Amino acid sequence: MDLELTNKVAVVTGASKGIGLAVVEGLSAEGAQVVAGARGTESLGGIERVTPVALDLATPDGPGRLIGRALEAHGHIDVLVNNVGGVRMRLQGFLGTSDDEFMWALQLNFFAALRATRAVLPAMLRQGSGSIVNVVSVNAFFEPDAGVLDYGAAKAALLNLTKSLAQEFGSKGIRVNAISPGPVSTDLWLGKGGVAQTVANATGVDPETARKNVLASIGGVPTGRLTTPEEVGTLVVMLSSPLTANVTGSNFVIDGGLIKTT
């Protein structure tokens, strides 16, 4: 199927690994020109039609500078993928989580997307079209414990913003959608300092046992495995395509059946 993304210009944040890298590779494979922003860009070298941009998206001017680079290079932007994010386990619960820790989560998981969106909208409004895809999380509406309460609050804000922007700009030809992954096989779950390692250190088990214990404690995943970054990337690419032109204000959950409610 031709997704009609050839020569479309896409900006991806948090593009150097995990879901972001899978999105970059998926968009490139469909013929898009991709401007990929991340603090480190070594992994992006050699991917066709990809312009890596090294910058810190958690800074106030980082997202705007990334959008500016894309406009300088291509003159327009068709797709924005707000993927950058991160989580730190809060094993001390709400009373042990400071304002500074909440601010860290909000800057990376909410304000980076808000600022990139604010920067790209004038260009999309001028051309009368555009697709914005926000990578959110099931933790925006699913909080089985306090371990990621600041992350969940930030992602809930991003999901709310998605709905609001879809309503405001739908008549202008701009679509805004969200994807909410459950546990994904990325550094956030499996890397150094990720969920599995943090819980393993706190409970005295190995990371693989910790991963299994965490998944069991939140209800289990019927498919029996984590989602892959490529599976999330496929959804992002589909929502970027003009073939989904009347899909907006939606939140697509990809979690292996973790969420049991309708």
C-alpha cells in the first residue's frame, strides 16, 4: 500500500533510539524527508532522507530550534511526531516525589511537545494541512501504583492537549492524534536505570524477574510480551499518512491487551 508520504516533510523528536528511531526508519522507508531531533544523533547516520539535529528538547528553545531547522531545509512541514519522553521510577510514592521531580517529568513529557506544536502550527496553518502525532502512554489514564505518578500526570496533560488541539484546528486541515503504548521493549523498560533495573535493585531480584513481577502486578499482558518499537512506529506512520485524513482527536492504545476496560 502506498501511504502517500513520498517527499512529505516530517519532524520527529526523541529520534535517536527506541520508538523514535523506529518512527524515523518507518517514515524514511515510505519516502518521507525526516528531520530527526535528539541529544545524540550517532544512530541516525546513514538512514536515507534523514537530517539529524543534535539538541536538547527539554530546554525552552530546543523544540522551536528543531522546527526552525526543518523549515530552513525544506520550507514546509507536513508531519510532526512528538515522541521525546522519559520516566524515572518514584519508589517513595507521592510524598517522596518533589516539585522538582514533577517539573522534570513535565518539561520532558509535556512541554517539549507543547513547544514543538506551538512552533509548527503557523507553518501548517499557512499550507492548510498537517498531521501531528503525540506519543503518550497508557499511564495517562492507567495508574496501578505510584511508581510513575509524575510521568502519568505529564502524559495525561499531553493527551488532553491532543484532544483540545484536534478540536481547535480540525477545520483548518490539521489533524492531531495520540498513541498510548503500554510496556515497550525500549530503554525506558529494559535499559540501565529503566523500570526493570530500578525495581530489581529495590527488591533484590534480577531485572528479568523484576520485569515479570511488574507486569504481573499491573494485571498482566495477554500476549505475553512487550510491544516492539517497530509496532508503535507502524501506527505513527499510518497516522502521518494522508490516507487517514479524517482521523483526528483519537487515542490509539497498543499494549498487548494490558488495559481490560472498554
